[in-house]
Amino acid sequence: MRIRVLQSASLALIFLTASLGECSAAVIAKDGVAKTVIVVDPASSPTERFAAQQLAACLQQITGGSFEIQTNAKAPKNAIIVGPGIAASSCFSDVPFAELGGEEFVIRTAHNRILLAGGPPRGTLYAVSRFLQDECGVRWWTPWASRIPQRSSLRIGTLNVRAKPAFEYRNPYWRCAFDPEWSWHNLCNGDSSHLTAEQGGSIEYKYFVHSFYTLVPPQKYFPEHSEWFSLVNGRRTAENAQLCLSNPELRDFVVDRVKEALRESPEARIISVSQNDCLNACECTNCKAMDDAEGSHAGSLIAFVNYIAEKIAPEFPNVSVDTLAYQYTRKPPRTLNTRSNVIVRLCSIECNFREPLDSPSNSAFAADIRGWDAKANRLYAWDYVTDFAHYIQPFPDWFTLGPNLRFFQDHKVRGVFEEGAYESYGTEMAELRAWVLAQLLWNPRQDDRALIREFLDGYYGAAGRPLWRYLELMEEASKGYNLTIWTPTNAPFLHFKTLAQAESLWREAEKAVKGNDELLKRVQQGHLAVQYVWLEGWDPLRAEGVRSGNSWPFAVSREELGRQWLAVAHGVEEKPWTRVTIVSEGGITPDEFVAQMGQKKP
Ligand SMILES: [Zn+2]
């Protein structure tokens, strides 16, 4: 977590006074001229050199000055030192570099020098990113939109920061977050970010999830070894089923398969040994006895995964075995603890996402996370942040993102996968969630509502204000509704009155950015969400409007609105982010949606 010298706090003030001689301000640029050089150690890593280049380029964009990068074992008087090498022999020699974790860093000022340095592989790069964000005001909203403040004179006050992320694994799984540059800018490290080694690399999984039948393909092994597969209703089966986790022969077979897979992928640090995406746990006598004794199907699962993890540890001491606590295995075992090289990924799929995870409506999940907190050595969360039936309709979970990440942190969750609408650009509030989640995954103690407002104003410009009112409107309207990840378009909170107000706010938002083609495109794309619901529920909504004596908000026919909607959804070729390609996890395209919408009966 971020530790800062706060000048207003009395304790910090004492510390600051004591070290005032060492920590002092630094001038970076004056009147568009660089007043400092950037220095990297000759022995620095490719990532540290990359960090220095990125810093130079961004400072040039901010100030207009040209920043020289020196590769030198000594730092001149006015310098930004990037990386720990030379810093250790400079005025920053008291920094405990050897203690810094792989994503931890120090930012300090002393004698007109600035130190940006962290542990390998990503610490120094993160120091640069956080420095540019926190001290220079840079924001990287999306891969195609950022804010680079223009300041021809740039002076940095006294800094003494040591920080590291709240979660070791941070993956906001949205289409717009798969961009490597955006990912390192926003300090995400999942392998879907496609980070290069220069960009610090990522946490690599071997297989990602639901890997039982990847490890033991039934087409190859079921004929000879049906006893390795689930016994369901007295019959061995591999159809929508799992493995017989208590079978000793199968266990050793999986150990060999895991070792083989890891030898093929030496970069992997985590291997998934996890249940298939269905039910049908094995009901054989041995599996059942373990599950009964542990009060959960997680009993046979954790015994199995612990066994695999123990057997691979000598050859792969740096690899962890990841498994799911998902649906029928969500409840933690009564007595079993996981080994230190086992990761349990607890999945929130059944929850009500309108309410925080620790609210009464999610009490069963909250009880499970508390249980796993005590049982799992290393707990990750697999959380859900979109409507999978309708990626593009309003899904008012915005104000639970912060509380939920705080809840995870409180229960020793160390990694978070936030599954969003990963298949297409232009899904509902995708860009907002990706950025806000990335910021909160770094530090969930930030004011999440302030982050949301900041994004709206930054990304949508003058439309930010009505859009904030839109978010509040939907939050209020959905109060008391059980918002699942399969919420239909006719959910009670998507009724005429709320939609009419929402429509009006989006029109106000479009008006606010009229004349700015780029911002208008962003707002029009966001507007698709509300119009998606109008188009789908046209006739019943119209009847509801008439019943309540309200005027119908559209002058055009359903077909014409469908055509207009499609024109926005198709976007423009030269800007891939403007193109919506899929509107649900089922793979419905915008054209199919509009075609089917046209055929719907009243
Ligand atoms: Zn069994």
C-alpha cells in the first residue's frame, strides 16, 4: 500500500523536519526547456531502460522539453535516476533496494534529484507510471484516450513514497484492457495484457481455467479408464462431468501431465488444475466419503490439488497450482488447508451485483470467503462485472466495484480476475470499469466514486456531468433488484419512467459535446446501452408509457431507431474501438440483434 509523507499529519511532520535536508524539491523543466537529465545504470535491465525512455517521452509531451537519457554509473547534479543501480551509490544509498518486491518501488527527492526505482521485474516501471500519474497528472483512460497535462514549467515538491500493489494479480478482463501499453500504464499484470518482457512481462498461466479435460482428454482416456471420470447416478461419464478425484492412478497420471505441461512452458508461474464448467462431481464411495467428511465437494478437490502441488514442488518450486472454488465447490472444506503452492480462485458467479458482496443479499458468498480466508494459503477471486446475457444493457454495479475490492482485501485475497465483456469493444461502460478497476486493484482504499467521476469528466468531457446523473439514476432505480450476470432486458428497473429519464440524460450528454467528433463518438457509443433496451422492449414499453400518461420519447419508428443504432454500433473502420462486434456472451452480433428485434412480437 502506498505510504506517503503527509505534511499535514503531525507524526509525519516530525519525520519530514528531521529529513528535510535530504528530501527536497526538484525542477524538471522551465519554460519548455528540460532542466534535468534521466540516468540509468549501465547494468540496468531492458525494462528499466524502457521505463527511462517512456519517462523521457512523456515528460517531453508534458513540458515540450527534450530529456536526455544518460547511461552512466554516476548521476549528475540535476537528474532523475531510473532504477536501483546507481541510486545505491548516490544520495539515495539508504533506500533498502534489496527489500523491494517485484512490483514495489520507491519515489524520493533529494538535492534536486529524483529517484524512481523498484524491484525487478516491474517495480521501476511502476515507479515511472505512478510518478507520471500522481505527480504529473497524466491519465491513460483507454488505449485511444489519455490526458497529458501541458506544463512548460514543471517542479516536483518533496517526495518520499514507498508503495506496492494491494493485489499481486490484477486483471480487469475487458476488451479495451488487453492493450499492453494501457496495461503497464495502469499497472495490470494478467497474461491477457500481452505485456512484452520490456514492458515488465505478466503473470503467466498454463491453461487458464476448466482444465480437467485438457489434462485428461476423455476421447483418449475414457475408453480405457472410465474409472478416472465422474460416477454420476451409478454410471461413469465424461459428458458434462468431472474427474474421479480420489482415484490414486488418476492422481499420478495428472501429476505427470502437469509436469509435462510445465516443461513445455517454462515461463508459466501458475498452472490451472480446475473443474470443468458444469456440475456432476464424482459420487463414488471414496470421493463421497471425502466430501461428506469435509462438508463440501471442495473436500475431494482440495485433497486432489494438494497432492498434485506436493508432487510437482521439487521440480517446479516457483509454480503454483490454481483451482476453482466455483458453484458446487464454493463452500470451503471443514478441516483441509491448502498447501502454500496452491491458489484457490473463489468465484462470485451467483451473487447480486447490485449490492456489495458483504451485504445481506450476498451473505452465503460472504460466509464462504470468510471460510476460505482461513483455509486457503493463497486466495484469488474471480469476480463478474458485466451482464453476460446482454453485454450492452445497463448493468448498475458501478458503485459496488470499490466496496467489493476492499472486501476482497479485507479477506486476504491476493489476486483478482474481473471478468467483463471481453469479446467486444463498445459494451456498456466498459472503458469506465476497466480504468476504475485497474486503479482500485492497485489501491482499493481510494475513493471509488471520485475515480468514477474523474473518468466520466476525463473521457466524456462536458458529457461527464449528465452521465454521472445517469449512473445515479440507474443505481437508484435498481435498488432492491437482484442483479445477476444474466439479467434480462425486461428487468423491473428497466421500466419506462427510468428509461425515459436515462434517454433524456444521454441526449443531454450528446448535446454537451456537440462539435467535438471524438467525444461525440464516445457518448453515442455509451448511449447504445439504453437504446438497446428500448429496441428490445419497444411495444411493452410503449404500452407502459401510454398507461402512465407519459409521452413517447421517439419520433422515429422502431426500425428507423434500429438502423440508427446499428450505424453507431458499426463504428468507423479506422477506429477499432468504435466497432461493436458482439452484444452477448452467446455471440449475437449487432446486426443479428437488430434483425431479431424487428421480428419480435408485441
Ligand atoms: Zn470418485
